Amino acid sequence: MLATDFEQAQKRVLELIPKIEHHRFCYYVLDKPEIEDIEFDKLFNELIELETKFPELRTPGSPTQKVGTAPSTEFKQVHHRHPLLSLANAMGAEDLDKWQERLAKALDSSDVSKLGFVCELKIDGLSIALTYKDGELVEGATRGNGEVGEDVTLNLKTIKSLPKKLNPITLPDGRKKIPAEVDIRGEVYMSIQSFSEVNKQLEEDGEALFANPRNCASGSLRQKDPRKTAKRKLSIWTYNAYIHDLEISQPQSHHATMNLLKELGFPVEPSFKLVHGISEVKEFCRIWDEKRHSLDYQTDGIVIKLDDLKLWDWLGATSHSPRWAIAFKYPPEEIETVLEYIEFDVGRTGAVTPCAMLRPVKLAGTTVKRASLHNYDQIQRLDVRPGDTVVVRKAGEIIPEVLRVVLEKRPAQSEPVVYPTTCPICDTELVRGADEAAFKCPNIHGCKAQITRRLEHFVGKEAMNIDGVGEVLVKQLVESGLVQDAADFFNLDLDSLLTLERMGKKSAEKILQQAEAAKQRPMANLFAALGIPHVGVNMAYDLAQYFPSIEKLASATGEEIEKIEGVGPNISRSVSEFFKNPQTIKLIEKLQKYGVSLEDRADAKASLKVSDALLGKSFVITGTLKGLDRLKAETEIKQRGGKASSSVSKNTSYLVVGENPGSKLAKAESLNVKVLSEDEFMELLKAT
Ligand code: IVH
């Protein structure tokens, strides 16, 4: 129904705008639409109609005035209503005793032995402030200087466990209510598992790694493009709430606040505990010193807070930290072991990385056998030698690093490390660029290690995604001579694959199918696969948005490339040089010859519109289609106004089932999603 008078229209516009923005965000950023396109169009058209009828309601910020969701957050400043303070540290049990003494003095009481404290794990992440109005997240900001932080709302919204809508809480009279406004405090962090995945990908892309999950979380939260944050899988624990509501009062104790957070739907770290007296606090710290290593997130201490919130007001804060809380910090874990020898690895870019091979030793919950020595300068700085006893630390408890040498324990006949001057694999003389940390093997096209690493990268998931071709098979293919460059993956045939050891017919057929499908990979993946120096997955994606074909990218001028945010002269030079290289030209010619698509079909899509018959319908394809490859099937759907998505939800209209369907079929059946065979799907395409 269309509102008729101005006031009604205004009210409806104010409802529609956040709704539309939310659904755009789900669609464009999270890639997980919550409603059908047709529903979305209805909301959008309603807004257009209202704005046409009452032009004074059309604001510059209205979704009708924007295209999609702007990928760039501007990081506006946010003034925190309640400043975000830091915490005083307790470096050992004595500091806890001293804190107890200070509390006794300030509270004018000698009997503090039964005081209630809440002990929480101190999560090593970034503190953030969230504001919910009427149960909806309206603003999320970093700590900044404690008074003013940066607006990272869109990025925070990509965190799966963060509620987008709050649960109502039960009032003393039994009614249920959502607080009018609530300010939340919490810690955004990255799980150890997600951190390892991010670093693995960066390593494959030849990009700099994050030293620890905290830096990784921070880098991910401050991405200008929330789609990139969404890929990084951040998590959050919350630990404080300031309620602003006439009917809901602030809890009386901190443990009640923690329970209230849970009731509202926030994730709360489950290990928190209400204890009494400093000796129970110490016991909690002692127990978690060991236990914390079994968690999938990093903790660097315990935060201890007085439970009684009246005491928070009474004690107040210094300019830096509250008097009612303290952070007990665990010392960083270091251990001595013997460095047995140094191994030199050659990566995809030819960089030679020294790695310390250690006598295995237990550290922070795991056995450490290797530690990075980063580069030549680091070896010089540490003067580390084979046979040395070294102190190893897990930087951020994840990546072990050699901190220093215990000189007193150095064996009498020790010799300084002889840094290789030639490649340990192909014996070519190593070179070092003017401002580069690594020595590199310049034999880009002849060094077996580099070739193999590059080919492994080429078939990887984020690159050409030729499933079934892993490290071992790449090695076999290179050694047998079947694959000499990346294009050769597209010139394999059944007979030659079957000559490989342990290769069965089924696997060989699967590889050929996968390679065939990979010929239609989007340019973003192809650019990433090519291994252009300094161009990782994210950069490849950005490049493909502007230059959706190899030809366009290869012929772009440095100036044109540098128009892309985050692209400086280094990257643009690297791209230009890459495409000028005769080896690249040869490779691209070969790729073309074997039928690999060298342009995105996305730009062809609009001009090839067939009909609007599938408008509002969303399709998921599972298994292998015999008649057409997946990308083609998806293009056909899109050309008819439909949407192709990768996961089944209750909003999926059809699941198209090919040969060997995956778990999506069971999911579709459980959600009553209509299932189409390939033949039925082809019929549908013909009819539309
Ligand atoms: S309470 C005024 N609780 O540690 C109260 N902080 O070193 C301050 N942190 O800036 C925060 N886990 O980023 C609190 N359970 C927890 C915490 C926690 C991690 C961080 C937070 C704070 C820093 C202080």
C-alpha cells in the first residue's frame, strides 16, 4: 500500500532506508541475501514511488541515490559516549596483593578477603564500542585514543556471531522489552584457525604475513572494503553493556551484566567466573595459565573486575585506567633449545628464506621444530650458528621465532652461517634488490623450486581451482615433463595422465573435467593465478573490476592502473613489466590456444540479456552438469534475470542437480527447495 499523506510517507521512508541498506549489505558484502530479489525490488520501488511523490523526502544519502553498497567505509570519527579506558597491569601475584591493599585503603575497609571479583580471559584483540538502537546495530567503532575512535560499522557487521538484531529481555513484571539504546564493549579477535588460513593464503600469494592473530584482526577490521573484511572471519566477545532505557535498569553486579549480554544475544567468553577474595583470583590465574593454550583464540592474561558495580562508581578511574579492574599478564613464553641446522627454502617468487631446524621442544601448548629466521639480515643480527642454544619465543604464541643466542652455551668450534650465494635448488647466483630484504634466485623460468611453487599456486582454490591437483601431482607432472608451464594443465589428456604412477582413470577424468571448467574462471582468479609479483588475491580482484580482460590489463598504462585505490607505482610497474615479459606473452598465447577464457563474461552478460523470466529466482547448482559447464549455466540464469548462488538456503528457488551431487541436495530437500535435474533445467532455459 502506498502511503498517501506526507507524514505517513516520511515514516515509511525512515523504515525503508535502513531495511534496504541492510539487504544491500547482505547481498553485496556478505553474499548471503536474506530475501528474494523480488522482495527487495518491492521495497526499493516503494521507496522510489514515495520519493517521486514527495521529492522533499529524497535525501542525498538515500539508497535510490547510490549504486550498490559503497565498498569504501570512510572511517568517520566517532566520539565515545563512555570513554574506552585501558587497564593497569599486574605482572605477578605480588601485584595482585598490592591491588588488594589499594582497594582496602580506598574502600576504607580492612576486610577485603571476601570481595567478589569476576575473572575473565583477557582476549588479545582490539577493543571496540557498539551502539544498538531499538535492538539494531547502528554504530561500531574502534577504541582510537579512548575518546574518539573510527567508525567501522560496516566491517563489524560482517562478523557472523555479532547479533544484527537483539533479543528482548524479561522485565521484573514479566514483560519483554528490547532496550531503547545500549552501548556495548567487547573485543574483536581472530581465531587461531582463521589466522592460519589467512596467512596460508598470503604466503601462497607471495604477500607479507601477519605476525600474530591480533595484527591480522586489526588489519582485517580496518579494511576499506567490507567485502574483504567479510572474507577474513573475525569473531567477537563482549564484556560490558551500558543500558539507556527508562524501563530497564543497569544491573547491580558485573556478573549480572555478563548474563544480560548473553540474554540480549551477544557472544560472551564462557570461561568467566565470579570468585571471592584475591586467593581465588590467583587460583583462577594459575589454572588458566596452562588451560588457555587449548583454546582457539589467544589470551595474554586475565582481567579481574570487582563484581559490585556500586564500587565501580565509588572507586572511579585515573585518566588512564579504572581502579576497579586490573589485567593480570602472563609472561611471554620463551624456551631454550638447540638449533640443529638451517634450511634454505625457495618460494614462488624466488625469495630464499632461512628456517631454523630445532631440537623439538614444547612451547605454549605445542611442539616446536622449526622457527623462522626471516632473512639474511636477521641471521647477521642474531649471529646465530648451527649448534647454538637459542631462546625461542612464540610471537603472539603462534609463529615461533628465534629471539637470541645463549652465547655462554655456544660450542667451542662453532662457525658462522655460510649464507648461500647460489640457489640451493638450481645453483644460480642469488641477487638482492636495492631495498629488498630477501636474496632471490633470478632463474625464474629455470628453477625447479620456483616453477613447482608457481604451478601449485596456479591450480590453487583462489586461483584456477583445478581440484585434485595438489603438491604431489604437480611434482609428478613437472618431473614427467607433462607440465612445463601453467598452460600445459589445459593440454593434458587421459592417456598421458594415465602414464603417471598411482593415477587411476577416475581421478584422471576428474582432473580433466576440472581443468575444462577452469578455462572459464573469472579474470580475478586468472590474474591471481598468474602470480604477478606484488599482486595477491585481493589486488587481483580489484584489478579485474577495472580491467576485465587480459588484453585490457596488459595494455593499461601505469597511470590508469594507479587510479585504483591502494595501487602505487610498485604494483603498476610490476604489472606492466609482467605483461611485457616474453615468457608471459608466450604463456598467454598458449592459454588462448588451449581455450582458456581471457576476458570476463560479466561485461558481456548485460548485453546478452535474454529475458526477465527468471527475475527473483535464485538457483544453486550442485554436481557436474553434462551439457554445459557451471559458469555457462550460471550465465544463462543471469541472462534471464535470475541469480546464481553457491549455497542453499530457504530463499533458494531451485537446486539444479548434476552428476555426483554434494551435500547441497540433502539440504535442499530438508528445506523443501525444488530440485531440478539437468534435463529439467535445460527445459526451463528453453522455455524462458
Ligand atoms: S575490560 C575499563 N575485559 O584489554 C575496562 N578488557 O589492556 C577495560 N581486553 O583495552 C576493558 N579482554 O581491549 C576488558 N575481558 C576483557 C578484556 C579486555 C581483552 C582488552 C581491551 C582493553 C585491554 C586493556
